[in-house]
Amino acid sequence: MSQVEKKAGLLRRTSSSKKPLKEKVVLMYDEIFAKEDPAKNNARFWDELFLMKVNLEYLESKLESVDGEEVQRIQDNINSLFHHCVQALGEEHQIKVVNALQTLCALFRGVHQKNKSASGFDIINMLMGFDKAEQRMKDLMERLDSLLCGDGSESLKSLCLKLLLCLVTVTDNISQNTILEYVMINSIFEAILQILSDVSSRGQHGYDAVVLLALLVNYRKYESVNPYIVKLSIVDDEPTLDGMGMVVHQALTEYNRQYKDKEEENQGGFFSTLTSMVGSMFIADADEKLSVQTNEAILLALYEAVHLNRNFITVLAQSHPEIDIPTTPTTPTPTTPTTPLGTTPPSLDMMNNPELPLDPNLQTSNLLITFLKYASIVMQDTKDEHRLNSARLCLIILTCIAEPMRHRKKAVDKNIPSRPLVCAVLDLMVEFIVTHMMKDFPMDLYLRCVQIIHKLLCYQKKCRIRLHYTWRELWSALINLLKFLLSNETTLLAKHNIFHLALLVVNLFNMFITYGDTFLPTSNSYDELYYEIVRMHQVFDNLYCMVLRVSTNTGQWKEAASKVTHALVNVRAIINHFNPKIESYAAVNHISQLSEEQVLEVVRSNYDTLTLKLQDGLDQFERYSEQPKEAAFFKELVRSISLNVRKNVSLNTLSQDVLLKEFSTIS
């Protein structure tokens, strides 16, 4: 028995037959794959076909088994099948619509699977006939749009989205899927927005809609004008943007909860004892990290929203009185979150609480904090390439957020200490810095992390916002990072330009030295900055010796090291100015070891005689641009997401039996 016959729907053996009988629908498929027009001897062939329960496996395998010559022989019949599928989408008989949608999916998958090396034009020709393709796809997209926007069955809407996801992901490289040109021309963008803006539709179809939009935005985004990019960038409808944020929020919340459940399962509830909102998510021993499948598709959707739409940034910071996504979607897919969300009163903005337990059972409707919790988990272990890329995407999202960062406070309970959103971002950056100083040094992530901090400080300086934050923790983390670079100079230089990272770190200190009086909360904070620099002077001294040595010798790092040498001028001036005065104070007062307060008193008393150089450009930064620096990363990311979506999007997840029962089908 051939492979295709094995997959055929088999009925029963009869006493007079040695072979099992085939289902009627399988016999009808066989007629389509014969040379003759199947409707020639049966005028009702197509009507009858769409009343039959689809055998997806057989139809796909039949398409995959067709060789080159057979393709030419049966092309007219395949074109006719496609045409009648599209026509059936307009039928009042709902089961015909269901079967037509499933058949179209089998057609898209089967033809692409068989013809992976064929050009997009050849595939279009085989499916619908190139001369008729424009009209066929116009009709298809209009009918899908009508089904998605209409008042019909939610199961049909789910099926439409799954068909579209199937179509978008049939090729490994989404930009090589020529059929999507017709999806660009006949946009379903408005249908997606309608789903996201409606409470009921969003709850049942929001996840698929958001992932579909994220993928469509990435079709040939660097090569031509993508209408989905243009339209997404100008959306200003608040319910729609909020709806998109809620879908992303629920998916990330589900991930956080899964991590928490796994943590408790493996460590007997240790997770629940963690009290830091972000920081305590990090555990020192990488071997103890728990692995929960990350969700790059939803992260990509969040990235595109933040990157393309400046109005979406306000969604990140909002707290809503309730989350309206139902606890159990009618048609879940394997990757669709289904766990119920809790609710949070709008007066209790949890991200403002510095001692918020990072427990997913304590729900907040604030998307940024939920994302930071997610990022903190993902960033724990970056040794695996997949998780490294996920962490990279998180930092890219934070980079986009940091540029127009809203340092806002919400009305909060008077008993809860208030913290602006930026503090939570800084917390995450500090924790990343102190927990990833390891042999396999993630240089790219460190560069992004330090640049995010720099952008936040530039905003502080520009707006003259005095931020009450534990700045000493940041300074300590940065100094320890410099110490790590010094201790591992030889090993790290074999792979990385450590001088570029050192320059960024030193310039963060220069930002504090030059502009700290505009954004540090009090004059005492400025004093403490000088105290930390003087206290840890040995690290800066060693750094200066190292970069001076490298910059005075010929070699590939000469210029990079020289930049650090020049950047250290004010740090060294502070050290050289205050150290002798501190030593003199100790000698005069016969004190072997000065207290912190005594050192601070020396600092305060000697500002007047300190001379610093004005350094230009400290508050300038290169604005984020995806092209060209990140283009290769996103190309591979979208390919990975597409493969994963293709694997998970099976029309069989929407049980045919359920559909048959719902629409009282005729078999």
C-alpha cells in the first residue's frame, strides 16, 4: 500500500473485498488528482465536496506526492479546487465554509511543501493560475475580512486566523512568500484592529491576531513599503492600543506564572519567598536555572508596537481597573495563554512598590512591570543561544522604551512608597550587570544594558527630573564591571573590544559628575558619588594604567584605549584632588581609618578648589534604528518564530468533531 493510501480514510473490510474501502471524500480527492474535470460527470461535485468532512492529512500528502509532470496534468483541477474553496467561503451553509477554510490550508501547506525550491510565481500558478491570481486572492481576502468582522461564529473567526497564520508561515523565510504580496494589497489590518478593540473578540482571538500582525509587519520590511508597518505606526485609537497591550500582557503573565509554578515544584515554594520586584529573579548558579519555553512571537509583537507606534508607549505605563480577557478562550492553540488573570484596583500601581514580591499570583495590569518580570526570568541564563537571543530582544525593546521613557507616577495608596517606572528598569539593568560577569561574557547584552542606562540619564538631565533612586547600587555595579574587565583583560580581549564597554561605563560616571546636580535627588547624593569614586579609586587607577599601556603601544586596540584614557580625566582629577586631603585630615586628627561621614565632610569642604574639564557630547546618544544594525538579527528571529508558529498552528487543534457538532453538518 502506498504512503498516500496508508493515510487515506479507511472504512471497513467487506467479505468480498480484500482492501478497506476509502471514505467518499478521499475518493473525491482522487478524482481531483486525475486528469479529467471532476465536475464533468457530476455537476454537483463541488457542492458535495464541501459537505464532506475534510481529510487534511490525505489531501496534503497527495499534494506532496505529485511529481513535476503530474503537476502540469492536474493544475487546472487544483486551480478549480482553489477557486471553489474561495467561493464556498461565501456560502450560508456554515459547514461548507469550515471545510473550505480547512481545504485552503491543506492546499497552501501541501503545494509549498512539495515545491520548496520553486519560485513564488510557480507556486501561485499551481495554486490558482497566475493570470487569475489577483482576482482569486482579492476574493479570498475580502471573504476572510468579512468573516472576521462579521457577527458570525467565533469558531469560524478562529479558523480564518489559523488559515492566515498558515499562509504567512508556509515558507521558512516569510519575505520569500510571494503570495503575501496579495495580502499586502488586500489588507486585513482593519479586521485585526477590530478584533483587538472588542472585548469579546480580543479574549478569544487576540493572541492569534497579534502574532499574525507581527509577522505581516516583517514581510519584506527592508525592501519595499509594507502597508502594515505604515498603518501600525499611525494607530491612535486608545481601545485598540489598550487591547493589543492586554493581549501581550496576558501572554507574558502566563509565562511568569509558569515559571513560578515550576520554581515551586522544583524548590518547594522558594519562589514565593522572593521579595524584590525584579532583582531577586536572578539566581547565581546558572545550573539551577529553570527552563520555561520563551515566547518570542509575543515579544516581537511588543517590539513592533513600541518601535513603530509612539502612542503605544503610554499603554506600557497604564494600570487598568480590570483585565477583560476571559479565563478560557473558546479556541486555544498550544501557545495561547489560557490561565485567568487577577485584577488590580487602579489606585494600587504595583510597580511603585519597591518591595513588591515577584509573585505572578499578585497581578498587576501594568504591562511594563509584567514585561520586566518576564525579562528578568529570561535574562537569568543566557548561555543557551535561544535564550541569549530572547534576552537580546528584551534589551532591544527596553532600548526603544528608554528613548521616550515616561517617568510617570500613578496615584497610589498613601501607605505604599511610590517609585517611577524608570526605577524598575534601572533595577533590572543593575541586576543584569552584577549577575553576568562570567567567562562566556555576553558583551552584546552588556553594551545594550549600559546604553539603556545612558539614555535614561540623558532624559533625566534634559527634563531636570530629580529621581529618588538607590544610585549607589548602580555605581557599585558599574565599578565592579570595570574591575571584572581588568581582571579578565587577556581572556576577554581575545573575543571582545572591552575598551568600548569601559568607555561607556566611564562616561556614565562623567554624566553623573557633569550633570548629576540636575537629576540626583539631593546634594548628599552628589557627595556620595564622589565618595564612591574616591573609595574605589584603585579600580580607576588600575583602569588608567591598563588603557595607558595599551594606547602607548602599537596594536589593534590603541585608538579604543586612548579614548578611555581621555574619558578618565575628570575621574582622575577627583581622585587626585580629594585623596591627599583625606590623608591629611586623617593625619592631623590622628585617625587611622576615617568613617564615611568624615570622608564626606572632607569632600564637602573641598569642592571649591576642584577643577574639572567640560566634556562635550556626554548627553548625546545615537537613536535606535533597526536597519541596518539589527536587520540580520530580526531576519533570523522572524524565521525562528515562523517555524514555531507553523508547527503549532494546526487546524486540527480546532477539533473537527466540535465544528461538526456546532454546525450540525451533513456527512
